[in-house]
Amino acid sequence: MKRQQLVLRKSKRFNVFLLVTVILCLVPQLGVGTYILRILILSLVFLIATSAWCLISGYAGQINLAPTMFFGLGVYSSALVARHLGLSPWLGLLIGPLLAASFALIIGFPLFRLHGAYFALATLAVGEILYYVMVNGVWFSGGTVGLQIPFTPKVLFVDFNDIYSQYYFILVLAFLSTYILYRIAMSRLGYYFMAIRDDEDTAMSMGINVLKYKEVAFCLSGFFTGLAGAFYSNFLLYVEPSMAFGITPALTIVIMGILGGADAILGAWISAPLLTFIMEGLRLLFGAAGAYDLFTLGILIILIILVIPRGLIRLVTAAKI
Amino acid sequence: MGILEVKSVTKSFGGLKALSDVTFDVKQGELLGVIGPNGSGKTTLFNVITGYYRPEKGSIWFNGENIVGLKPFQIAKKGIARTFQIVRPLSSLSVFDNVLTASLLRESNMHRARERASEILKYVGLSDKREARPSELTIADRRKLEVARALAIEPRLLLLDETLAGLLPSEIDLTLKLIKSIQANGITIIMVEHVMRAIMSACEKVIVLDHGEMIAMGTPVEIARDKKVVAAYLGAEYQLA
């Protein structure tokens, strides 16, 4: 009986995912303006990064406070490929994820010597280091001024003069990425990640190579976060350090993760659009200068942890529909 | 030749010798009891065998292979499973998922691993609590879960660390039955235990540790008569009883 309820709850989650996808597919047909579509595109970028964050932090329990270390590498790889190699910035969609995953593998070795809060603090430090590398490496990164990305009107079948084309492209990317991450979380890998999160000694007694599976989770998380970053800069057509490695995108991803439910990959399909619209609305109301959006972000963290520590997705799936 | 041979193993913490020059062996299919006062090195012995601690001296042979220096997960893969004295379930997972996760070591097919986990839960008598959280279980059931999780990795040698401690007499009888049935299935068992009644009735051979030293080895009856063991652990009353 209880087993059936559990399966039902999980399939409900999947239904939420499908429902939101269908709604997002239909949105452009409703005649909404370019402005709304741009916001939705941004929310889908962060949705991918958030799902990837949930894998390492929600499932494997290794709290990464700077998912921007991967996001930023994706962001910059598009620009650097175009500026220094003269190739299409869209190659960033391939190079960004691979670069971020390789970085995860390498940086994982020193980071995973640390546990709990020490690991979390160290991730923050890695994010900061990369930020200052970009700020100071003016000769290749353009420093705080950043780099422009040359506009490529058409790649394969996607026409970038057309916002609808861009929108559907990122929607497909987000759908595939989260679906893959969701399947991973439901597989043997997902169970191994949760075992490591709950008790490393017990995990080892089950024959689980703890370091190896932490690395696997970190690399997978890095790959998809890098993908999100690579699309982000191709969409905005410029890069600079704070949009890539700054504290705001880092916090945005972490909060979207907790808001949706850190141990529910699909939670991001509720939290990412919701939070993006809330923050965008606040910027409209108060202007970007006062940083009221960040102020709200801070208040939201406290409220979420107090009221719905396990995330919105559980509120939705617990409701009798 | 035994399935497990421990040869002059020494492990110290700072100046304290938790195990000093311990040597014994266990034969295939045997049920070996380990007794001794608190702090005598029983749990340390388990931690050394399963790779959580590395001994300074000595060697440990499992199936003719020296396993000293291997990591705990490698030793688990070789076929040594353990339970923890203070139970350590995966607390956010259900009872079923705890066992399922362990089953995935030998069976990577999710469907078959689920079937395997169900069988094991039925075997230890936890079928009706499969969707419960470990924190909702009674002490006896938590111990059963530890055993179930250990069995799920399909071990050849099972180390039970005080599986009977704190149980009611009726629960002790049930759990002892379970342990004997595991042994009957061909799994070699080493059990650390304070419940002497269980040791006397279940084990073929017993070793006694005191301050990290092995002071006696023999059948339960021999052990109960050993003057050193009576002085260090059992107490004079035991002889009278």
C-alpha cells in the first residue's frame, strides 16, 4: 500500500515535470511578448544548472555553494572559443560542458578531502578564485569589462534572429538535461549518491567507493551546469566575471535548488520559473540599483528553510489532485 | 586453512594498544564468538578486518589473500560484510531502499535487485516494515535491518557487532535463530557479543580479548572454565551458575 503511494508520488513529480513542459511549449502561442520569452529563456538556463546542482548537493549531499565554478567555465568557453580561436561561439555548447566536467574531476580530488561545512566553504573559495582569474586575466578574459561574443545568426536549424527559435532550443535542452539527470537519480548511481549522503561508513560497508561516486556526481553536475553557462553567454552575447562566477548566479542556483527540493531533480521545474519571475518583478518595481532582488533572495532563503525545508515539489505532489 | 586468518595483528591509538599481537583463524562455515570486557578491542578487531583501521603490524588473510591495506569498500566487494554496534542505517531512505542499495553491489539490474532486496527483507522478517524509515523501527528491527543490509552484499564472511545487545529475551531467541540460519546457508560468522547465553549456545569456538590481548581461545565450555577468562570478564558468579 505504502509502496504504491510512493510510486504514485514519484509519478506525480514526473507529471508536474511534463505539465510544466507542455505549458512552456504553449506559452509562445499565447502571443506573449519578447520580454516574457527572454525571462523564460533565462529561467530555463538556471533550471538546467539547478537540476545539476541537486545531483551533487541534494543527492550526494556535498553542498556546492559555488555551482558558478562550472557555470562560469561554460559562460567563458563560448566567448573564448570565438575570440581566441575564431570558431563559432556555439562550439561552447560542446566545449563548455566538457571543460566544466574535467575541472570538476580535477578540483574534486582536493575538495573531497574535506567534509560537510568545510567542503561547502572550499567550493566558495574555488568560485572566488575563478572570479579573480577572470578579473585579472585581462589579456584573455577582458577583465571586468568582459568580452563581446560575435553574433551567429544561424546554427544548424536554429535561427538566432528569431527569439522563438532560441526559446524552443533551450526548452529542448532543459527537457533533455533534466530528464537525463532524473533518470540518473533513479538509477543505481542515485542510490549510491544517497547512501554517501546519509552515511559514508555505511556506504563503504556496502562496497561503495565513496570518492569515486562523489567524483561521478560532481562531474555530471559540472557537465550540465557548464552546458547551461555556455548557452547563457551565447544568448546574452557578452561575458564578464560577475555574471559568470559572481555570488548572485551562485546563490540563485542554490536557492532554486532548495526551493524546489534539493533531493528532487524535477523540483527546479517549479522553482526556476517562479523565482525568475519574482526577481524580475522586483527589479521592475524597485530598479536594479537598490539590489532589492538580492534582498528578497536573502529573505526567501530564511523563509524556505523555516517553512518548506524539503521544497515546493513536495507541496505540489502531496496535494490531493 | 581457514577462510579468515588473522596473524599477529597489532593496532594502537597513541600509546594505547587496542590490539596486540592477536592471532586466530576461522574455518569456512564456522560461527566464532568474540567476548571480552568493554574496551578490550572487540570492535577495533572488526574495524581492522574490514579495513576501517589499518593495523601497524600483522597480516589478515581472507581466502588466501592478504587484505591489509585494502579500503573498506574493496574488502566488502571481496565478500566480508559487517554490522555496526551503534546501528548506522541510511536514515533518509526507507527500510527497503536501505537493503536495495546494498543489493546493487552484486546485481546492477534494478528490477532484479528489488526482488533480491524483497527476499532478504522477508528472510530477516522485516517485510511488513519495508516502507518505514529506520528511525521508526524498534531496536530489534534496527538490528535486523543492519543484518539485512550486510546480507544484501552476499558476503562469505559476516561480522556481527553486538547484534543482540539491548534486546528482550524473546527477541534474542528470534535473532539467534536468524543467525544460525545464516550460518546454515554456508556463511561464516564472527560475532562480538556480551550475551553469554547466546555465545554458549551458538558458537563452536570463542576467543576472549582483554586489554587488546587474546587471553583465551577454545570451545564455549573450555572458555567458561578458564581461570584467566573468569577473572578478566565472566566473574566468579558465572562459574557458580
